[in-house]
Amino acid sequence: MAKKSFDVQVIAKLCKACGICVSLCPKNVFDRAADGKAVVSRPEECIGCVSCELHCPDFCVEVMEKEAE
Ligand code: SF4
Ligand code: SF4
């Protein structure tokens, strides 16, 4: 069976740069931009645990499973 893959998106205009998602992600998917906002650098590492989505206080992280190719 093919490995599941996920799209991870941060809505930058809503992100308040708290860093929670960056700290929680077990796969180090996020980096922080110069202004501290989360940026999705390694979406291919995402395992779909949705910790980031559940804990973002501003509901600006979205994780979506990609259709198998
Ligand atoms: S769903 Fe889990 S692995 Fe994927 S970016 Fe969020 S915290 Fe990281
Ligand atoms: S948890 Fe949400 S508000 Fe905090 S840095 Fe991540 S995306 Fe931004």
C-alpha cells in the first residue's frame, strides 16, 4: 500500500507566530520565518497526526490527506 501523504497549509495572515505548531510537530514539518510565523517546509514528512491543526489557537493550520496517485 502506498504511503499516505498530506498537504499542510498555514494561513499566514491569521498566524500570530506563537510557535505551538512548530514545537508540537513530531516530524519537524514547520520552520519559522523571520517574523516568527510558521512556514511549511517539509510537508512530505507529515504523518497526519493533526496535532498542529488541533492546537493552533487561531485555527490557521490545515492538514489534508492527499488522494493516492
Ligand atoms: S499533522 Fe502532525 S506531522 Fe503533520 S504537520 Fe501537523 S503536527 Fe506535523
Ligand atoms: S500554532 Fe497557529 S498561530 Fe501558532 S505559529 Fe502555528 S500556525 Fe501560527
